[in-house]
Amino acid sequence: MQTFDPRTLSTPVYEALQELRNHNSNDNSRLKEQKSQAVELYTYLATWGMMRLKAEEQALSQKGKQDVVKKYFECLQLLSSVKDLAGNKGLDSLKQLKADDYLGLTGLGLNLAQEFSFWANAIYHDVKGDA
């Protein structure tokens, strides 16, 4: 019997947001966009769904927000073992999933989005203002 380790979700999210923060530490407007997007992921996903979020990744004009959505799908791919979620084939991968698999992935995705929201507030604690 394998025990679930809650760090399974937290660790990749923490590392992804920390990497984005460190990479853009001198660009306060981009940090604001990253924080805002990470906090809003859950609401967007719960309202519009996984396929729309993936489509939105390509449409986002603000690079900070796009960075976070890309990292989100990288983390989701890592945790779910669903191939080609991150990158340009992600929407096709989502469309090809069976209904049960898509719903299960959405459940995992919602939990992952909650982690993004939590860690955004922790990692970007000193970033103030709206994006």
C-alpha cells in the first residue's frame, strides 16, 4: 500500500513559481501579472474549464500571465502523466481524452490550481497592486 504524500502537489508548484519569480525579479509589472494569474487560476478553471484555459494560454498577451499558465500545464502533465499537455499539442490532447479521464484530470487540475493560489501569496508576498 502506497501512502499519499501531500508534498506531491505542493513541490512542483512551489518550484515553478519560485523559478518564475527568480527569473523575473527585476520586472515588477511582470511579477504582478504572475501573482494575479496564479491566484485567479482556480476561479478561471472552475468557471470555464480545462480546454478553455489551455486555449487561453495562447491568447494571453501579458507574458507574466502566460508564464504562469504554461507552468500550470507543465505541472499538470508531470503529476497526471498525460502526455503533451504542456506545449502546442495540449488542446488536442485534452480533446482526445475519454470523458472520465477528462473529468479526473479536471479534478486534479482544480487541486493544482489551489496550490498555485496558495504559493503565489507566499512567494509573491511583497508584490503589491494589480497586474
